[in-house]
Amino acid sequence: MKKIFWLLPIALVLPALAVIPQFWETRTYDQFRRGDLTGLSVTGDGQLMLAPSFDLVFGTPDPIIFSAVTDRAGNVYLGTGHDGKVYKVDDGGNGSVLADLEELDVLALALGDDNSLFAATSPNGKVYRITSDGDTNVFFEPEARYIWSMVFDREGRLLVATGDEGVIYRVDDDGESEIFYDSEETHIITMALDRAGNVIAGGDPKGYVYKISEDGQPFVLYDSGMREVRSVVVADDGTIYAAVLDSPDGPGLGGPDRSLTQGRGQGPTVSITVGAEQGAFAEQNGNGQGNTGAANAGGRGRGNARVGGGNADDGAQSVILQITPEGAVSHIWESDDEMVFALLPGPDRLLFSTGTEGRIYSLQTPELPTLLLESTEEQTTRLLARGDRIFATSSNAGKLFEIGDTAAASGSYESIVRDTGAISSWGKASWTGDGVEILTRSGNTESPDQTWSDWAALTVDGGVTSPRARFVQWRAVLTSNGNENPKLSSVTLPYLQQNFRPEVSEINVLRPGIALQALPTGNNNTVTGNAINRGGVSGRVLPTTPRPNARNVLRPGAQSLRWTARDENNDVLIYSLLYRAGNEGEWKELETDITESYYTVRPDTLPDGTYVFRVVASDVGSNPPGRALTGQMETRPFAMDNTPPGVTVEQRGLEGGQVNLHVDASDETSTLKQAEVSVDAGQWRPVFPVDGIVDSQSEIFEFSSLELDSGEHVVAFRIYDQNDNVGIGKAIVQIP
């Protein structure tokens, strides 16, 4: 029976935490395939179910299996690297070294009609004929560095694909050779024979899929726009499948010049069948492909596989092409981080393998790919069939596996690690499925290690018992009861972050006379940049970028503040603004429940004086009032002054046409900053005080005019304070 466990309320049992939970949900194909599967498959519609059995048949001591072929008796032959060995594994899984060749790598194997085994080696490519007793002799030596693939044509002649010259040779039974096709490729990497006897081939670096007639005439079936055709196979109905890669390093075959990165019961029936005729194709035509490769550049392939449509130039690194007998081409699968190594078509599906966790996929329709299983090894290099039996080879280490037609009795799935961003508490998990047990573990390191908690099963009602932590992971164990296939369709794990205290990181005190207006509907009288910025908490003049939710407008006497605040939980912040005058000891509230990160003090709100303002940010917008946290910051002291300086002018003497004036200027709040004098409404000119600099709240000026004409004159003094208030005084002078 399907079981659905529902999410239960969690806010009442979690003290001092933000009340907005996050829900980590896993339910789609792409989400599930990001985790680690053991004995499980992920169907295209996003369900975990038991995978077909995947049993070790034979393990070699070599790091990689490059090539594999089966004979009519059920023996499997394996060509390995980097010690140049050929193994024979009998129908019972017993294996031994059949031949130890001089070269490092056996990139291709092929079986003749008389069951003669041919092995192609690199570097310094040679083709050996190997008898059933293990005797070897050089059958063909093309003077090529690499031999990538071999296939027999319908006349029983051996076709040999080489690199670095991209030549295909045709060799008769006596070892006599001729050039069958001299391509413009650097490497011909893969070959297969279609039903009409044409050679289907692909290479590097042009990325063409070729059809070459029996007389050596080529025709490009498709220009992939990518670099390397890794593998081609022909299905029973004549459909061609090609794996195409965009590898920047040339043939990604893990070949002689490469090293590979190191990786890692009976039940309900699972139907995976390959027809007898297809077995022959896999045995003969697919065996020449050294289709294994360099370490997968994308690592684990986190959710980036796509099916159907698309173009090879849209960023994909690996594409599977389907070419119908009529020549129509479709992209039926592509990925930007998984490299396809091997293809094996069957009557109703296409199996293919990649270099990410040794994955094997089943593609029945482009809309419903199934991640069939993950190998215990890093890469699944070859797929081959013998009748109804399906085999897979691997690298890191080189092993031979068999994919069974029955499901495993149980399997497990480990999700990716979820970074909650903070110490979090766990809600009650919910999931949809049956035959499933869910466990969790948690820790405070990015990758699970010995400091993490042990796996712990959920409680009956879905409760998570793992300790509070920043990182969490869940595990599902599916077990068959013998009657029904267990399935898992979705898992949801709620969590609540630790509530972080809000942080006010900067307060900018704008220049006096600038108001912040909430409606940015025009640019008239808008002032931006350093001209409006008094310098924040440090007294520096900092650039100010106008917020889109407020504009700066001129308003005499206004005083505005703008601040920056953040909350690690992304909680809604509410602000309060407090102030304290220079001679006061207690803070007083000016405004509360401010929802914007700015405020303008009206000119009639506070008397002139020196003030310090405090901005308090509270996350009460996302938390109950009793559990909300606050953060605050204060400005430096600054003057609020809307009163102009006082200016008195006194005449002290007259010498001819020159008058001497004594000027007293003072301001109760602000420092004076500038003084100017004008005679008879003429040009204003700077004037300096007795001490030589305008730098205090009061200054004395002794002024002697130039020679004035006889008559009445007006001498005016204009004094500015730091808030740009202006005080003016004057003297009326009579010159005899």
C-alpha cells in the first residue's frame, strides 16, 4: 500500500527560531539523479525503484578495460591497459590471461568467422592474431600510432581504423592490406557495419558520421558540429546511433597518453533483453571501439542531462544521435557534464554508459530516460551482449559485470548534501512511496566525515532525530517484500535556520537640505553622489548610489539618513530611529515601524544642536515579537542647524577714502566655514579672520577697504556655517 507521510506543525516546539521554514524537496528525475544510487534506478518520470542486478563476473588487476568481445561459446575476451593483456573469461566467470602483448594498450578486439581473435594495440599500433591456446603473431602492422577500431566486412576482410593519419585499412586473411578509405580526420575512432555492408564510422576532429560503401566511397550522414564521434552502432532495424563528444583534448579514450582518474539476490523480474541478431552486431561490429576515456570533466553530472531536441552547439559536451534508415537525424540525449562511452541498442531500448559513477542508462523514448544503475567503478567503458546476457566493463578498476534480468532484493539512495546556510532544526519529513525506510544524518562540515552524526531512522510520524546542524543528508532504503516493487516518488524535508541577528553595516548622513522622497517620478532637483553624502559613520565622504525606492530632492532644513542592513535568514526587517543630543544621556525614539532603509527628519522636528542617531533593525517582520532579534548602529555626532550665524559690523576708523571695520561672527551650533565681503552690492570676495582661517564657531575680522569715492557706501559681510546657513551683516559708511 502506498504510504504518504504528511508534514506536521513545527513552529511551536522550536525556541528562538525564525518562523519561516524552508522545504527541501526531491521529486524529479534530475533531482534524484544528483544523488548516489546503489542497486536502484531512477525512471524518467522521477521514481526510485530497484535496479536490475549488477554482478561482478571477473576482476582484472588492470586499471582499465578498453575493448571486449564474446564468442559463440559464451566466452568473453577483454583487452586491457596499461599492461597490454588479453583475458579470456568463460561462461562460468573463470578468467585468465590469454595473451600478454608487447604494447601498453589493447584498444580493439575482433572475432573472425572461424573464432580467430584479433587484438589491436597502441602505441606503435599492431594487429595480433591470437589462437585459442594463446599463441600470438603479428597479423598486420600499419605503421600507425593508434589502432582504435576493427570490424569484419561481409567478405570476411578485416577493416582497421587508425590514427594519427585517419586511415582505414582493409586486410585479407593472409595479412595483405590496402587502403580502404583515407579520411581527412586525424583519427578514425569507431566503426560498425550496416545491413547493406556499408561501414558506419566516426572520428576526430571533424565530428562527422560517415557511411562508406563497400568500394570505399564516403558519404557524410551528419556533421555534428562537435569534435569527436566516440561510438557508432547499428540496430536491427537499421537505425544508427552515434555518441558524439566535444572534447578539447582530442580522442578522449583514456588511451596510451592518458591516465584515468580514480573512482569508487533474486526478486521481481526486470525486463532487459537484446535480440540474437543484435548480439551479433554487438559481438562483431561494436568490438573494435576503444570507447573508454579520459576522466569525466564534469565530475558527477549534477542534473545536467537533457533529452530530445537541441543542437550540438548549445553547450552540450556529449550528444547521442539517432539516424534513421531514411537519413533523419535527432538528438535523443545530451549532457553538458557526462561523457558517453558505449552504446548498445536492443529491440525496444538503447542502453548507454557514461564516465560519471559508471552510470548505465536505458533510453526507451527520448521523453523517458532511465538511469538504470550506477557501477561500483568510476567508468563503464563497454557494453556488449551475448544472446540475452548483457555485460559491462569498467575502469578504475578493470572489471567485467553482468546486468541481470531480475531486480536486486534491496537498494539504497543517498541524497546530495543540503547546505541550509546556518545551524538549522529539522521538521517532520514527508515522502511518497512504499517499501521505503528514510534515514538522515547531519553535520557542520561540507562533506560528510567522522564528525557527522550516524544515520538515524525517522520516527513513526516522520520526525528527524539528527542533531541541529548546517548540513543535512537523507538516505532511502528500498526493500522488496517479494510481491510488490518498492518505489519512492518524493521526499520533503523541512528545516528552520537559526535566527541570525540583523546587521546594520552602514549609515550615511546626507548633507542638510536633502530630503528622500519615496516616489522616484522625476529628476527635477535630484541631487546624487558625494554632494549629498556627509560621510557615514566614519566621517569619510563615500559615494552614494540612489536607491530605486527613493530619490533625493532639495528641501531646506531637511536632514536625511540612509542605511544598509542585512539579515542572514532573509527575514523582513523593521527599523526604529532613535536620537540623543550631545548633552543628553538617554536615547529617545524619533520614529518606529520604519519599513524602508532611509528616513528624513523634517526641519521643524528637532532644535538646533549636535546629535547622534541610532538605527535599530529588528527581524520582527518574520518572527514572533518575543523571539525577534535586533542589530543596531550609531552615526558619528553631527550638527543639525537651521539658524544662520550672527554677524555684527562696527566701523572703527576712516583714513581718507579707506574705512576700517571690525566684524564679529558666531554660530551657536555649527562651525563657521567661509566669509565674504561685498561693497555696494558688488562682487563677493573672500575675507579672512584675524587668526587667518575660518575654523571655529566664532571668528573676528578686521577689514580695511580700498579707497572709496566720497559719498555713502554699503559694506556687507556674508558668513556661512557648516550646514550652509548664511548670516549677513552690513555697515553704512560716509566718505567725506
